[in-house]
Amino acid sequence: MNLFLHKVIQVLAEPFSSRESITAALEGIAANITSLQSRTAWLYLLSSLLVAYAVFRYGARRGQFGARPSFKEAVFPRDVYLHRSALTDYKFVLIDKCVRMFLYVPLFSAVTYVLYRFTTQLMGHFPVHVSSTAALTIVPFWLLVVTDFSYFVAHWLMHRVPVLWIFHQVHHSADVLTPVTAYRVHPLEDLLTNSITAVLTALSAALFTSATTRLVDPLSIFGVNALLFGFYLFGFQLRHSHVWLSYGPFWSRIFISPAQHQIHHSLAERHWNKNFGYMFALWDVIFGTVYVPREREHIVFGCGTEPDEYSTVAKLYLRPFVKAWDLVRSNIRRNRGLSEMNAAGQIAASNAAAADISSLQSGSVTPGSTAQETFALASDATVPRQDAMFD
């Protein structure tokens, strides 16, 4: 444990340990565009632009953009990219990226690798022969599947647990979608997602090492393999945009299409809690949360929050804490009130039973009538609705 804490502290302090370290952290911010390990790398942005152009040309031939279609107006409309929500995204991401490179990235990279090495020692070794060639193929694909499943689990929890949904609202409160919206994520959401990913990825890597005695290189854990590379190339950035691209009824049950993720952001009730997957749609198929559109659907983005609720960078960071505290405090008060009602009901039932016994002894009432009626009233008053905690 001391070794683990020492490693975490060492990694946290590393970005501030020297001028070179600070420079490296700042270069990491630029790596969001330059590095192919980033989902917003220039190559993926360019490929998404080309895919968007193909979608535009296809729609233009069918008259979807008027008599004189304009690619610029169709793909980069001013009312989207200069929308109040989009402008807030730009400012939020600029600040948040700096925080991430100095804190989040080194922290979770260290946690994952330290946990992996620690778990490997605990598991010991159970021999399974895997050739070097097979290992190069299996490890990246297996870790990709595990990582994608961890994203699905974290995303599902964000929607199903009320207090976590409050923090996930930061992302869903966007009124328009642009590629920058992908980074409109509250730090606590990142904390949960990266924690789940770190644990599952480390355990999976440790399992592989225990079975084969082969150490998993950190680059294999955090690198981009061919499958993910191809997924990012094929219009990945369009999932946070207004450009509709569906993979069709078959492939949309294997991979999450941009259209499916746009549906996930929809305000319409029929789209709620659908398409949680990041890359693979198989998890949604397995757990019954997949939604595959048969045709293009009109979508209004958002989650029903007030227009000014997340209108500034400060509100994106701080508002969820206020709402979460209000929820916790409300539940505490409700539980306390239910306990008091339950105690009062028990006392009332006890008093009524004593009164009935006294009445029976005096012969003034029909046996059982008062006790039964009083007990029924007490029961109705003291049993809460099952969904009361989540109203």
C-alpha cells in the first residue's frame, strides 16, 4: 500500500517537478490534435470531414439541402457552431484540458499500471501456451473489448444512479452537438469512468500475464490498436454533430453509429437510456438498451434542464455539486420523515389494540373491528412507495 501511494504521489508531482515536465504536460494538451492516441487527432477530424462531405453529396443528390446546396452551410451552420451552448463548450474544454494533462492523465495511467503489476503478483501463474504472434493479436483486442465494456458500465451507472446522473447532465445539457462537446464532461464523471476502466483493464492484463507469463507493456494498454484506429477513422467525430450517419440495421448492432449516439442525446422520451456503448453496440444488444433507427429521425438535443442552468464554465463545474447535495439532503429528510411516520404508526396501532382490549372487556364494540381498521390505516401511512427515494 505504501508503495502504491508513493507511486501515485510521485506521478502527481511529476508534471510540476521541472521546467521540462511542465513543457511536456503543455505539449500533452497539443497532443489532443497531434497524437493518434487521441480521439480528436487531426487525422480523425479530417477523415470525419471527408465522411461528412460524402454524406452531404449523397443528400444533395436527393434534394435534402435545397436547390443550391452549400457544404459549408450544411456541415458548419452558424446557428450550431456559434450557439451559446457551443461557445460554453469551447471555454470549458480549454480550461479542463489543462487540468487533465496536469492531473488526470498521469494519475490514472499510474493507477492502472501499478494495479496491474500488483494483481499479477497476487494471481500467481497458471500456464497457458500463447505464441508471440498470438499475443500481439490477442492482447490489444482483448484490452479494447474490456475497456469498451468498462465505458458501457460507467455510462449505464451515470444514467441509472440519480446522484451520478446529476454530474452526467453536464454532458447531456448541451443544446447543440459539435466535436468539442465530446469533452464537455464533469471531472467527477471522468473520475468514475477512469476508475472503472483502470480496474477492469488492469485485472484483464494481469489475467493474461498470469496465464502466459508475458508482461503487458504499458503501450499495449494505452495505445491505439488497428480496430480502434479504423473506428476513429470512419466518421467518429460525427457522433457529436448534427450530421446524420447510420450504419444500417446490421452493423448498428455491432458498432455504435454517429446516428445512434445522437439519439442517445435526444430529448424525446422514446430515446431515453438507449445506446450506452462507446464503440461496440453488442453491450446494448445484450442488455436490451440498443436503439437502431430505421430512418432519419428529427432530434432535439438536451436533457430538459433550464437554459441558464449550465450556461457558464463555473456552472458546469459547480452546479452539479449543489444539485447533488440538495438530492442527498432531500433523501435524508425523507428517510427521517418515513422513520417518524413508521414509529407514529406503530404507536397508534399499539394504542388502538390496547383500546380494543379494553372495549372488549367492557363489551362496547364488535370484536376486531376497531383494531383491523386502525391497523389498515397505520399500514397505509407507513409503507413508502418503492420509487420514493428517486422522485
